[in-house]
Amino acid sequence: MPETLKMGLTSATLVKRYPRWINTHGTYMIFSRKYTVLSGHYSLNAPHLLAARCTSKPGTIIWARGAKRKTILTLEELPQGTLPLDPLPSDLEPTYPPVIQQARTNMDRFPICVVLTRVGGFYELYFEHAEEVGPLLSLKVSQRKAGHGTVAMAGFPFYQLDRMLRILVQEHHKYVAISEEYPNEVKGKLGGLMFDRRISRIITPGTLIDEKFLDAYDNNYLLALSTPELLAEASMDGLDEILSQPIGLAWLDLSTGDFFTQQSTMADLGADIARIGPREAVVSDKYQEKNESYVVRRLEEDKIFITYYPEPPPLKKPVDTWKEMLESPVPRQKKSDFSKLEIQAGTHLLHYVKAQLPGLSVKLQPPIKRFAKDIMGIDSNSMRSLEIKQTIRDRVSKGSLMHTIKRTVTKSGTRLLSSWLSSPITCLTTIEDRLDIVEFFYHNGALRDDIIALLQRTHDSQRLAQRFSIGRGSADDLLSLARTIELTRSIQTRLSSEAADGSSLQRLLSRLRILIKLAKTIISSIDEEGLILQQKIEESETAKLAAMAEAAVNIGNGLAEPAVNAKQTAWERKEMDTSGYYEGKSGIFRADPWLMSRSASPTLTKLHTKLDTLFKKKQELTGELREELGVTSLTLKWASGQGHFCHVKGKDMKATSMKFPELVSIGSSKTTKSFQHPAWTELGLKIEQTRLQVRTEEQVVFRKLRNEVINSLVALRHNGAVLDELDIATSFATLAHEKNLTRPILNEGSRYKIIGGRHPMVEDGLWEQGRTFIPNDCIIGALERLWLITGPNMAGKSTFLRQNALISILAQVGCFVPADHAEIGLVDQVFSRVGSADNLFRDQSTFMVEMLETANILRKATSKSFVIIDELGRGTAPMEGSAIAFACLTHLYKVNKSRTLFATHFHDVADWTLPYKKVGYYCTDVKEHEGGGFTFVHKLRKGVNSNSHALIVARLAGIPEKTIEMAEEHLRRTQG
């Protein structure tokens, strides 16, 4: 390169002559028209770029802007030395096609999520997500050429999304981000990307809304916890201090809009989790590295899906920030009811939901504050051992209390029943109201059957209303809401004439607000015939896509391509005309269905009238062209890519070509010919424009109807709640008739008197075997506050304990109970220590688990609690076990003073408790027969049975006879 560059060189000449030097040296300065120094890579951003270097004469530099201008500057006026240049990247970033680049960007933005990217009729996974998740979904992972290499990818048809989400979210506990297509505006001459792909929502176990795999019969709660800073650092070592700490809870169900808060304590957290049953728990990210914290351990033990999410910064009026996600703001007088921790939990919860649903606007019901004193406490151990929701052994619903008593006929009613069983109430007035309504339906069988028949035809209005509140909901959902409103009016009319003034039923019915005007508007606006046709078309399209996907998989696996069912796709292949109808051999068929009726709005009426006129003109034009052209087979059609054309076939092909050579042919075959005609093109465009106007107006009408539903959300939800309570009441009355149940008598006292009590699940199981259940009495109160029960295994001690706990729960739910007579003083908490298993994950033996459960009872039980304990201390040496059993019994008797049923095989405990005046002694037995036979005596009697008859049970279980004989001999020697 010469020492001095000539002036006036254009940029192109400069680069052409000295390309390498310009790119690799920084001692030359390049100037643009605006006299700005360009650092870094050389860029042709001006028509004349001139360069110069210091000449041999120091102190000056010459540069010019244009061919006829020059300026002389001293060297001091310019920066000295080498220009700083950005280093060239050693490895260039790979470039990807736009779709893959969008997916990569979303994956980087949401690193903990599996990103599903919508591409036309498919959802696709790329890069490491395809390799890791593809096999979980049984998808074939392929390599796609992209940029300088290949990219792993897998995909599935869009209609399989729900099934794939169920696998990822519910089975594998993955966070899933859905990237949807959003149309882009065309920019510039060459246009741009057709779609932008953005994350519309993040799906986790607690943020399901209306997915098909969402359990229709149970709530899907998302829970947030707020704790003092102390608990972030605390572990099991400081247990007493931890358990006394307050905790704020907030939980919601996005599928129904329910929103609750509660102030609790760490000691009650287990019972709260068991009652709420959350699918996911959101805790502060400060716990993420604190695996040994009590909060995390408590949630993990209950197998709750945990999400760590940063808490929002402190706000002056945090409750006011909730209003954008509520259907109505929190009343001013109720704001002070919420504690600081509840508000923190609620704010944390709503921030998390908003982040997970960036593309949706959520409207929840105003939060309802729960008070611990209003709910019977049932901790997770008791919920499990009493088999309230699922069985202990198989963890399935069949055989549980819920399954046994369920007679509800609606999905939302079943959800409410599940909630009631988890949280029986302690308000005597509310319990009596529920029992009054059950008794009313119990004595009015014909009316009960009529109401059940009407309820069976209603729809899940709670979840339907919520769909509209988040901007979803279809025309079919609108019709379902309208039908439910009409049925609600029928139910109200049927019951109002029967309910006495001032009765519990009349007060329940007074909560209804019948929106009959809304129902009529919806029904008159929606074209049900068109809706049905649209559903058939969608089903057909889905089937077609499924066949295509199956064909692609088979071809990829080397199998033969499946044959296409000609009948299935026949009408799909009919070419559609622009009037919204198909023309076939048997006449004109409706297609491209209208969702709104012609009379839904004045504009729609005018547009449909105009469309009818245009279609009539089309028929007239068809006749005119047939006569003009002399062809009888001519039809007017439209096809994508061809537009509006005339279609002839057979002998008419030659006649048309010979008589009218000026017609422009757009396609032909051996038997058909298609050509354009200006009259049909003009008319067809008018029809097309009118159809588009109809579609636009339909959307206007639909949005108006949806807004009316949103404005009526409060009333719709209140009506739905009344229907749910009626569903439960009628189901309890039906159950009482079927199972011979009795209305319990409840009071504020401490008496617990059950005559002829039965275990509901065991009785059902015996009935299926053709056997009968042996009832038992249980009277605990002022005279005998604690019953000590002894007797052999298999004689029904555990069944007796459980059945009395279940009777208490059923009574405070508002259900009749399985007994001849029941008088119950309200119970604040039920505790069950029946059966144990080890917890190897937490390094806890069976005995340790037993002691932890017992410690919880001794800490929390009160004089209004009901406690059942079975075989305490059996997991250790007999002497130590009996000592522990006696000490715990004494604590319950003297300190807790709870109503207690205490079963044991440690017979010495009976002798040690003789000084306790309010302990009753009862037992079961075995009746032995001549010849070695025996019968279990399940009926309790007063006294202590010092023989557990273990060898009889061992023989019944199939222990070898020689082993039994050896045990008998050893027992005789031991006992002298």
C-alpha cells in the first residue's frame, strides 16, 4: 500500500484496490459524508468515502468530500494513533431459518420450560428439547438442515396438544411454554415474516384452565405460601420455634375463578395442604437452596409440585393491585380483614399467574377469607388413614368415602362435595341449614327426582363462565350457559311452590338471579344448525389430519401408506362456490356454516338478504350462460388459485371452444374444461365481499354476547353455587334412602353418642359379598371421655375406630349418618393414628413415623377434638412400647382431655389406667367352636380381652401348621 493515498477515490475503488489492507489495518481513517469516523468493519454507507494517511510532512492531513472540495487540518485536530477496532469474532454465530430462530429465542427467554412452537397445523420442538422430550412423547426425532449444520426437531399435529400436555405436565411435571403464531403486517416491497411466534402461556400443574385432561370432578388449586424471613433459614432442628410461626396462604383455581386466603401456622400447614389439595405450590425463591427447610420438606412429603418464584417488591397498597385480575374489587371494609402474610401470599400468587399467562386476561372472584376456627381440622395423616378421598393400599377413588357417598349428578356439584369432605364446618347454624334441606328432599321423593332430572341437563356453568372471563369461550359454550339459565329458572319455579317461607331451602333459592333475558338473547342469536355443521366439519378435518400424520409415520417407518377412505373425504373434495353452499348431484348443500342467525342483528339481516339476492342472481346467470353458450352442463364455481370460473364437461367442451374461442381457458382434462367469464367474475367478487361482511358482523355479535356474559359473571357464579348445593342436598337425600341413614343431632356440648353405628365403606364391601355389617354403639362424654379397646386382630377394632371418626365428618358436612341414632357435640379437629409405613426418602422408620404422628396429636388436640389411636408403640420392644402407649394415653386423658378411642394389644395399659375414672374398657372377641372352628365377635362388650388370639389369625393367614404348633408350644412354656 502506498504511503499516501490519492484524493478523490470513490469507496468502491478504494475497497477494490485495497480490500485486505482496509480490513486489517487501523491506521487509515475512513470518513462518511457526515464526517463521522467509522470504527470496526468497513461499510459502504456513502457514495464517496475517502481515506488518507499521514504524509511524510508531519502535522497535516488532507481529505476531501466530493471531487471538487478539500480541507486541510492540522494533525492535532484529529485523534492520534491507531483507531480502536472491535475484534473480529473467532466463531460466527450459526444462522437459522426464521421459524427455528424464533424457537431458539423463546427457548433462551424461558430456559426452564419445554417450548412447543406452532408451525401451521403442528407443534414442533427443536434443539435439545426435541432430543430430551421427543422420546417421552413417543415422537420420532429427526435432523433438519439449518444454516451451517443440522438441528434436532420433532413434532405432532395440533389436535394432539392436550394429550401431550397431559404427559408433560401431569406425568413428568414439566413446565411447558406454548408459542403461538401471530400474523405480521407485510413490510416493504419484499414483505416480511408471515408470522411472529410468541409465548402465549406457560402451563404448569396449577395453571390449567380448560384443557381436556383437566379433572372435571375435582378442583385444580394453585397455592402460594408467605412465611417470615426466619423460616427461610430454619430446619428441623428448631422445630418448636418453627411450628409456632404464622404463615399466609392464598390459593385459586384458574378453571373456576375461585380465590381464597387464610392465616395459619406452620403447625397446621399439613392439615391445610390436605384440605386444599393443591396441584402446585408457589414459594419464594429464597427457599430454592434451602432443601432442608421445614416448608420445603412439608411440601415434598405431601408430594406437592413446588415452583420457586421471586416475591414481588413491597407495595404501599398491595390489595389495590389485585383489582385488575378480579371481576370486582375487594370491598373497602374487607381489606382490613386480610393479614399481612395473607396479602403477601395473594400478591405473590397473582404475580405468578400473570407471568404464566402473558397472552390472557384473567378475571377471578374476589378473595374469600377462610378462618381456621370455622373448619374441622383433618391433617394429611388422618385424611389418608380414614380414606376420605382415596384408599390407603391402592390410592384409588373406588373404596374411599368420596366414592361411597357420591350421588351427585353434576361435575361442579361433585367438586363442591369433594371440598366439603376435605373441610367439614364447625358453624352449627350452617350445618343445620344443610341438614334441613336434605331432610326436605328426603321426605319429598317425587320432587327430589324431578330436581335431579333437571340438574342432570345443566352444564358446568362455573367453568364455562371462567372461560369467557379469560377471553375464551365458543358459541357452543354460550348455548350451554343459556340452556343452564333456562333450567335454573325451571328449578326455581318447581321448588318455590314447595319451599316454606323462612325455610333453609327458601333462603337458598333467594340467592338465585335468573338471567332469562341473556338466555333468550343467546338462543335467538346463535344458529344451532350451523353450529352442528361446523362441528362436523372440524371433526372431519381432524380425522383427515390424523390420517395424514399416520401416513407420514408409516412412510417414515417403511410401512405402506394407508388407503384414504373415499367416502370420508368425498364431500370435502367438492369444490365450494362463494355463496356458502356446495353443489352436488342431489342438490345444493349448506357449507361454510354461519354461527349466528340471520336475525341476530339488523346488519346481519340486511347482509343475508343481500347474499340471498346475489345467490339468486348466480342461479339466473347460470341459466343465462347455459342458454347463451348452448351448454347444459355449465356450472359456476370457485377454487383456490383459480378464482371464479365456469365449468363444463362432456360434449359441451367442444361446443364451447368452437362457438366462443375468445373465452380464456384456465384448465381442461379429457372430460372437463374450465374457463373464466367476466359476468361470473364480477358477481362472484360481490358474493365474496358480502360473505366476508357477514363473517365480520358475526364476530361483532359474538363479542357483544361474550361481553354480556362477562358483565353477568357474578350472577352466573352465584347461580352455579346454588345449583351445586342443591345437587349435594338431593344426592345426600338419595343416599339416606339407599343406605338407611339417620339425621344427626348436633350441639355445642362434648357428648358423642352413636347407637348402631356402621362403617360406610366396609358396609358397602360386605353388601357386595352378600354379608351384613355388625353395628356398634359408642357413647363418649361426661362419664367416659376415653375408651380403651382391646381384643383380637381381625375382630373389627380398627373398623370401629374409623367409623366413628367418619360419622363425625359426615355429620359436620351436613349429611345423614350411618347409625340408628347420632348425637354429636361439635368437633374442632379429627386425629387418626391408625396404621403406619416407613418413609425411606426421609430416613424415617415405621416407628419414627408413628411417633411423629402421635407427637402432632399431643401438641394440637383440644377438649373438642376427636382422636382415634390404634396399636400405639407396636414398632418397638413390648416393654418400651407399652410404656409409651400408657404415657400418651395419660397425656390425652389429663392434658388434651379429648374424646378418644384408644385400641391396644398392650393389656398392661388397662391395669395401669384403672385409677382414671373417666376411662371405659371395651373389647371384641373370638368365639371358638368344637372341632377347632372359630368366629370373630365384632360386637363390642364391656371389659378387657387379654387374649389377642394371634395364633388363630396366623392360621387363617396360611402359616404352616408345624409353625403354628411350635408357637403354641413356646407360648405354653412361656406362660407356665
